[in-house]
Amino acid sequence: MNDNLLKLCLFKLLYCFQFHRISRIVLRKRIIILMYHGFTAKDMHSGIENYTGNHVNIEIFKKQVEYLKKFYNIITLEQLVGYYYIGKKLPNNSVVITFDDGYKTNYNLAFPILKELNIPVTIFLATDFIENKNFLWVDRLEYAINCTQLNNFKVEINKYRVDYKINNYNNKLKCVKECKATLKQFSIEKIEEIVTEIENRLDKNLATASQIPNIYLPLEWSEINVMLASKLISLGNHTHKHAILTKCTDGEVKNELLLSRKIIKEQTGSDPKYFCYPNGQARDFSQRTKEILQEQGFNCGITTISGTNNKRSDVFFLKRYYTSNNKNLSVFIIILSGISGLLNKLRKIVIN
């Protein structure tokens, strides 16, 4: 039995014993932030497309938000920020919903559900993606490796020639995971250089594809403004080029923040004060990046570190839960309960 199947069985068992109900009562003061990216209307994808599950099936999403609306209190990010700055009281079992990057499916798939159920969401925009239609490098890499007809390729990464086999699904999956993990160590300029080389070698380029998969498309400003007019959507800053801040100089960080904010304000009239760290793991932000955010007038920083928040949390290092694309709602419910996080901590203790 593999780890994923074992985890699924454990989650179902915990759900059957109603552990989530106990957790919801005992941990009612904690604050949950949920992270989504894009959405998909179909269950099946070609090859390794959407292998991470970042793009959640829209029917699964609807069931998840219906559950949240029934058992939790969905609040805005503005309410959460008010809690930290002026002590504004929050309801028990508060949940904030966030979308990262600015995918078109936020509008054409998720927004109708948000309107139907009257659910507020903050969307963090990577403005080069929206303004210039420059696809995110992780998507470009995934597309090129998934769609190429080649069985292998060589590329120079950090002065080393790396030979990748991509002759089947497993090898393609291994390749894209290794490439992403390696490239995240570099500046956005170096990443762009290497991804472009990979696209050329594989003869597959997302920007020039005859039929671009829907999951990779960016929002239009007209769509963003329609969502803003509903008063359900607020906007946040996700940098201009989706740059990892700790790989930038102070000047580059400021430019990424100011340019993104300027574009959003010009296109929408909204001046975003919320920030979400690209990639968002512990190595991707620092005390210095926090200081720069404060200097530039931002009032919070959202990470991708798994966990909940409380009154002692640093508003510039808020944690989020990654949402599940599993059809079984019990998996999502157990993630919300915090039990999965506790199990992960126990597992690390046992392994170490």
C-alpha cells in the first residue's frame, strides 16, 4: 500500500470516527486560510498536465465551499487584517479563501459559484501573467515536457549538463518535479533563460501552442473588473513576474512590488495592500522581505506553509492550507480539522 492510499484510508477512518467534529469545537478560535489556484471542468488531463492538482475540479470546489458555508464562517481577508491591527473580533471557525496567480478559470468557472453562494475571495495577481500574457514558468515547463515528442533531452543547469529521460509518464513526472525544484533556487531571470532553452530543445512552447489548455490561461482585466464590481472579490499583490523574493536584491523586490501594484491600480482602480509570497515556503521570505513589505505600505504577507493562525501569528507570515482535489469530501474535511497537520508533525518526529 503506497503512502497516498494509506493516508486516504486513515483520513476516511478519522472521518468515520467524527474526529473533525471534535476538532472544530476544540480549535474554534484558530483561523484558517485556504489556497486555491485554478479550476477545471474536466476530470481527466493528458499525461502529466495538472499532476499537482493545483487546478481543482469545479464540482469538487462547489462541494467544498458548500461545506464551508454550512459549518464554518467565511470571512474576508480585510476582516482578518482588521483582527490583527485593531483587534476586530472574528467569529469562531473563521475561514479566508484565496486564489493565487490569476487564472481565467477563477472567472469562468469559480466566480458563478461564488456569486450563487455569496462567498468572498481574495485573488493574488501576478501582473506579468495578466497584463502581458506571459505564462507562468512552471506551466510552460509542464506543458513542454508533457507535449514533446522527444524521448530525452539535455540542458545546462548551473553549469552542469543534465540528461533527462522523458519516454513515459513516470519519467516525465520525475523530470518536471526535479526541474521545478532545481529552478526555484535561481533568480527569475535565470529561470526564464533555462525554461526558454528547455522549450527550444523540446520544440514545445505554451505561448505559441495551436490550442492552449484552458487551465493555463490568464484572467482578462475586464473579467477582473466584473468580479470586483460584485463586491465579493478583493485583489492582492503576487509580484509582477512571480519572482521568489529571497532570490532578488532589495531593489528588485521593491520593483516587483511597485510595478505589480501600479498595474493593478491603473487597470482596476484598486490599490492592493495584501501580499502573497510566490512559492511561499520558509526559504522564500525573510525578516528583510517583511520589512520591505511594511515600507511599501502592505499590511499582510501570506505564505504557503501549511497550518492555521491565531492571535499570536505574525500578520506578515500567515499560514495556509493547500486544498484537496480529491473527490472524497472527507479528505478536505480532515485537512480543515488540522488533524492531517498533526499527523505530518508526528510522522516527522518518528522519522527523525
